[in-house]
Amino acid sequence: MKISRITELRLRDFKSYRDATIPLEPLTILIGRNGSGKSNALDAIEVLAQLAKGEEVRDALEGGRRESAGIRGGAEGCAAHGADSFRIGATIELSTGAQIYLDVEIQVRPDVRIVSEDVWLGRNGNWTKQVLRSVAPHLDRGDIEAAVWNGKKGRNPVQTFRSSHLLAAQLILRTGTTKPQRQTFGDLEKGLAVLAGVFHLDPVPHLMRGYVPTQDSVLRRAGDNLSAAVARLKHDNPAKFAELLEAIKQLPENEIRSVELGRGGFGDVMLALKERKGRQSVTIPARQMSDGMLRMMAIATAALAGGAGLDLDSITPVDAAAHPLCLVIEELENGLHASQAAMVFDLVKRSSRDSGFQLILTTHSPALLDALEGDDHGGVLLCEREPKSGASKVVPLVQLPGYLSLMAQQSLGQAVTSGLITKAAAADENYDQINRLLGIG
């Protein structure tokens, strides 16, 4: 099933990146040492997602009205050392085959604003239609002008936009003057919906231990309303709830008999697990569950609920066409035993394929990497630093010379643990052989 998704991320002077292009697959797994740039790449995706939702630029970088604290380091921390601006962009492919190319440059000093933006529409990498092209901004004013494609012959008319918001997000709220322009705006809206569908799950177990209003059932980033989200899953999709229960049964030492949902005095709800201990059944409420169990339940619930069950926090109608989802999880294995992490990964991967959403993960887990199938390897990306410049770069693992020989000697998880993956780049090997071994292409 072909899904609408982000196929490419471009970073220039963004944090540790100087000029990088990162390919993204339906399943993308970023690996690498601490400080190599994995989280910085995810920060760029988060910025684009918030801008696509219509968020102000400063709020997209520093948090604003959202529950999260914004991007690490705020606005000034996004620009590379010595730079006053950064450029980020993405290529989005719709299920129809149409592609949207979006690039935006954001100034962080002396004030935070958009200083340039370009949007193209095409197919198969042939960019035939420049939908929007900004001109030099008025630095003494709060607006910026851009030429907007109108489907007519001659020069495209120039329109005025606020430099505090993504120009493309403003453009889709305007009415096209011709049928081709309205169709183009429709494709752009769908493309922004894909970006707006990024959900960065960052479970915080200690926030999940209290009662939650039953109606507060759309899972938030921190997972603090997990109990209500699980109650909704049980009510709306018993089959998915059964998958959740089956996954939970594989985690602890004690036998799990059921997932209970205790009710408070004001209609609130709290998760509980009924366990068998010896000959007795014991009910364990959320307030007594382990961090690992709560984190695992949040991850599994997010994957099983899909876009409609997650708080995508859109403040404009860009996601009205559907509920596209790109689920982002950093270090999925945190708090889980290695074998449990592989099991949870399998559930998340299976859900992404069944429900048709994109999945982007970071991991240090050898067990998780060993759980990958051959056709998953094409989405594994190695993040590392350039020895001389210190800038981050991203290399598809299957393009590393020496990778084939390395895989013949040990598993992927073992190769990463031993540090031999980075040494594989020094070898000389044919990429076609690597791809044939892994069943790619």
C-alpha cells in the first residue's frame, strides 16, 4: 500500500548539520553514537511539523502554546555556530504520486522570522511547477512578499505574507482564482497535512500514574492521559485492544490476565493490570506500575490507535483531508529488556504497515537491530561526525563499503555494539552485492 509520507529531509546550518540530505523510508531507523546528530535530525522534522500546522515561527522553535518545551536550545540553538539563520526543507510524496518540495530559511538574529521560502510541485523528482517563491523580505516590517503560481501565462503575481508564519500554511487558506490553482493548492494542503501528521512520542511514566478524565482520550506526546487513551481503544477497536493485551502479556514475569480500567468518583479512569501471583489474582493500578511497563503501553497504544487517536495539535485545517501519521520515537528500547524491546518494535512495525503510517526511530539496541528483516535495512541510517569539520552527516547503512563482508561475519546488532560499522566505511565493496544480500531493490 502506497502511503503519503516524507521522503527527504534537507538541513543547512541547522544545529550540527551544515549541508545534509537525509532520505526517509516508510520505516527509518537512525543509529549512531551519542552526539552524532540523531536527535538534531528529529528536531528539524519537529520544526517543519509545527510550521505546517500554522504555528508561529518563534513558538515552533521555543514551545509557545504547546505542551512540550520546544526545540532543545530554542531559536538561537537551531542555527549553527556563527550563523544567524538556518535552512530546512522536506520532500513529501502523496499517495497519488504528486510530490511537494518545500524549503524555508529562518532567521534567528536579531529577530525570529522567515526570510525566504520556496515551494515546488512535481512528480518523480521533476519539479515542473514553482508554486511559491519569496522575494527579498522587508527587514523593517513584519511581512514578506512571494510570487504565487496562478496557472496563467505571464509573470506570477506577488502576494504579501506574514514573515512570522510558514508562507505555504498561509497560502492554502487563500482561495485560488483558477481551477488549476485550486487543484495545486489542494495538493499543497495535503502535503502540509503529511508534515502536520508528525507525532513525536516522548512518554513520561510518572505523568501516567493518576486518574484521567474519560473524555481526555486523544493521546498526547508525554502520554500523561494514557489511561483514557487505552479506554478509548478498548471501546472503539476491541481487536486492537486485544493486540495491546497480548503484547503486555509478554512483558512481566507474572502472568497478566487482563487490562482493567478503574473508575474514579467523577467519571475519571485509571489503568490497572490484573496479575496472577501464585493462586491469587492481584490488581496493579497505574500508580504502582513500573516505568518500563507504562512506557511500553504508551508506545503500543500510539501505534495501535494511529493518527485519529493521537493529539496532532493542529491549529489550522491542514490535516482536515485525512489523518496522515508519521510516528517518531527516540530510543524505543528505554526501560525495556532487550527481548521485550524487539517484541515492542515488531508490534510498532506491524501496526505501521497495517495502518499505513510512516515510522521514524532512533535506537542503540542490538536486539532491536537484530530483529530487522532484510527489506528493513534500506531504511537504516548511520549518523556520524565528519572528522575535520565536526559536522553531522547521515549515510544509508547499505551504502557503506565493507558492509557485505561485515554482515557475513556477525549480526547487525553485534556490528554496531563492537563499533565495526564505522570501520566498514574504510573498506572497498560493491553496493549491488550488499543490496542483493539484504533483498533490497
